[in-house]
Amino acid sequence: MLDITLLREQAELVKKNISRRGTAYDPSLVNTFLTLDKEWRELKGKTDELRRERNTITLEITKLNKEKKDISPLIQKAKKLPEEIKTNEEHLHLLRTKIDTLLFRLPNLLHESVPIGKDDTENKIIKLFGKKKKPPFKLLSHVDLMQKNNWADLERAAKISGSRTYFLKGDLALLEQALIHYAIDFMTKKKYTFIFPPHFINRKAYEGVTDLTDFENVLYKIQEEDLYLIATSEHPITAMYMDETLNEKELPLKLFGLSTNFRKEAGAHGKDTKGIFRVHQFNKVEQIIFSDQKSSWKLHEELIKNEIEFFKSLGLHFRQVNVCTGDIGTVAAKKYDLEAWYPVQQAYREIGSCSNCTSYQSTRLGIKYSHPEGSKYVHTLNSTLIASSRALVALLENFQEKNGSVKIPKVLQKYMNQKKKIGGNHA
């Protein structure tokens, strides 16, 4: 959420920034906040004064009592104070709840370089990488290719686990693991620390890392427990330092996480119902950085550079886009997406995103760092390195051959027992 001090001192700046997002968010919520905040602060001041008065009267009663003087007027006055304080405290709690709810509805401040646009069709293309492949034969969909080579069992998965689930088999299961092993080695060489996080976190932590009003319909809730299955390792790793103050000398903290992720995909509206592109369970390697406030924009470029380097090494054609104001969501101040070319679908599809969330998550989570001018909120950044199921589909569509085999990118071959191809005559 936004820092309360920022809202109090620079309300017009905040309203102007929110208005860049179009109709998705209401800038007048800032005025509502200021009204509630003023009422809360005034009532808090009065209540604190009543507590001081109660303490003073208590001391005075003790003194007069020792002097054997009349304390009845003070006793009468003291009797009224607890009820008045209780009434004020109840109203303060109500105001605090309204303020917190409102703060959760205000989005992060956008960086000035975020393009204006209503939806993903107006994201700005920054750069293209690699070349489109045009094979002289009709390509099979990844579903048909998996069936042809007996690489997946979607029907049996649906039988026991429902739609958007899958069994991966044989060489395709090995290829998925090869992608993950390569990603781990890739990030380790970049001197990022490997984190294997818990696969469920509580509501307080989840409210810290994302807007649950937008995201809760995607999450799986563990029944009768205050726990949710994670949708990405970004969430537990970012929340790992909740309510802590880090040493500025330790920053930036450069981490990467591997996790199995769980998403309902409730908002997919029937899209990608076949195959493994959009599924309820998938594996992902994620980059996460905790930064001081001066360095985060430089580190944002580092994260996207890592992701670009990774996908270039796989030999895929893809593009980098600057996500526009209507597509960016609540938490990020700026976000890049990488979109790979899927020749069967004849479309660019998202394979990863890279966000600088500035202090939005850390303010919610209470993560600060020590500084000579006083503690400050850290900046949190995250970027996909690879979501394995989407990467697999990209490899199957781009590197298939006429006989149904698939060429293995050179960087993955050592993780595949030096196989250069799988499927077809190589099955």
C-alpha cells in the first residue's frame, strides 16, 4: 500500500498519478482517506488526552487520600473517563478498519515511463529478439504432438484431478526438469541465492504481497485454516522478511525461488482449456530482489536482462513490451512482459513478467532497512525467469520437425543425457 505520509503530504501528486490509470481506480478515494485520517488523528489526540487526564486524576486521588482530604469530586470525574475512552477506542477501531480497507484499494504510483493505454493491446513493444521460424510443413499443436509421442496423459489427469491438469511422461517430463535445472544453474552463476519456499502462506502475508480483492479468486484456500496455496514463489519469498528491518549494507538481496504454483485460472473464460499452456499447477523459477530506494530502477533493468538472456539462449523468438497503465495491475510501479512467438497459434503469448513494486509491498509487510536519516521501506522487485509449462509449449511449437520429433536447444542437451532430439524416430 502507499505510505500514509506520502498521502498526507502529497495528495495531489497521488491523485494525478492514479488518474493515469483511467477508470479502473478512483482518485477521489484520496480525499476520502484524508477526511477519515483527519478524523482518526483528532479523535486519537482527544483519547490520548483523556488517558493522561485519567492518570493525573489517579495520582491526585492517591495524594489527597493520603492527606485525608475530600476526593469525592475526583472520584465522580474518574468514573466517567473509562466509558468515554472505551467509546472513543471503539470508534478509532472502526475508523482504522475503514482507512486500511481504503488503503488497500489505492494502487501503487506508476513510473513516468509507463505508457498510457486501456488494455494489453496498447502495451508498447520495446524490442524483438530472435527470428520467426517458418517450417515447410504443417505444424502440429502441442496437444497433438504430445499425443503423437505419448508425452502426456490429459484424460487420466482430468479423471482424478479435474480440468487443466496433466501427467507429463517420458522425455517431455525430462525436458521440463531440464529447463528447471538449467534455470537454477543460470541464476546461481549470476550470484543469486537459491530459495525453496513453503507452498502455503497465511492471509496477512498474502495481503502484504498482492491485492487480494483482485487475486483471491485465483488462489486455492486451505479449508478451515488461515492458509493459501501459493501462486508464485514471489509471494512467500517477498513476505519472508515481514516486520523486519534489514541492514542497508546487506542490500540488494538477490534471490531466486523454485516452486510449484497453484492457480484456479477462474478468469480465463474458457481460454486455453486444452493442453498445458494455462493450467492449475505448474513449476516456475522466479527472481526476487530487495533493494534500497535509490537502486531499484537499475535493478529492474538487471532482472529483465537476465530473463532476456535466458530465453535468447533457448533460441526462441520473443519480444519485450512495456506494460501500459490499463494492464499493469495494482502492485507494480512498472512492468515488462516477455512474449514468445507461438507459430501454431500465430500469436505472441506472455512467458514472463518483470515488476518493480517500489515500496508498495514493503509498506504493507513492514519491511524496512536502516538508514542514517531513519529507517526506510525497501523496494521489492520480482521477475519470472521461466514458467515451465509455457516454455515447454514454446519449445514444442517452435522446434518440432516433420516426423514429430522436437529439437532440444543446445543449452539443455547436457540435462537430457546429451540427446539432441526427442520424439518421432528418436522416441
